[in-house]
Amino acid sequence: MITFNNDDNGYLNWIRNNHNGYVINYAHSPLAEILSLHRAGCSTISIKKKQTTWTANGHIKTCANDREELVKWTKERFGHGPIPCGICKP
């Protein structure tokens, strides 16, 4: 598991190299109650979307190849699990 905060290049490299991975997208506290779970290739969190920043301006990405590891991590850290993306359906 790896977290990207103000590291767009690192994040974009990770999703390119981990096509079968998963990403939790969330904002800095106190907005961390909104946790979204995505597949690494989801168009809403990948280079397919025209966006200039990915891990800046208050957004953080925590990534792993094991979906259950991420779900467990969010429950331990934030007290609840993530909301699955309605587009990529992880």
C-alpha cells in the first residue's frame, strides 16, 4: 500500500504500472469522511480525465493491489469503509 500526497508523477506512474490495482480517493481532514474506492484504470481518477492535478489541492490517493487491504485500512483509519465508484464498480 502506498499513499500519494502532492506527488502526481508518482501516482500516475503507479496507476500505469498497476492496472489491476485499487485506489482510495479522499480529501485532507476534516473532509476524509468521503472515501471513494476505484479501480486503478477508472476514468474518473486516471489520465483519461483531463485534469491538471491528481494529488494536490486537498486530494490524496492511497493505492494497493489488494482491494481488501484498502477496505480494512479505511475502516481502521477512518472508522468506516469506502464508497465503491459507480462507474468502475471495484
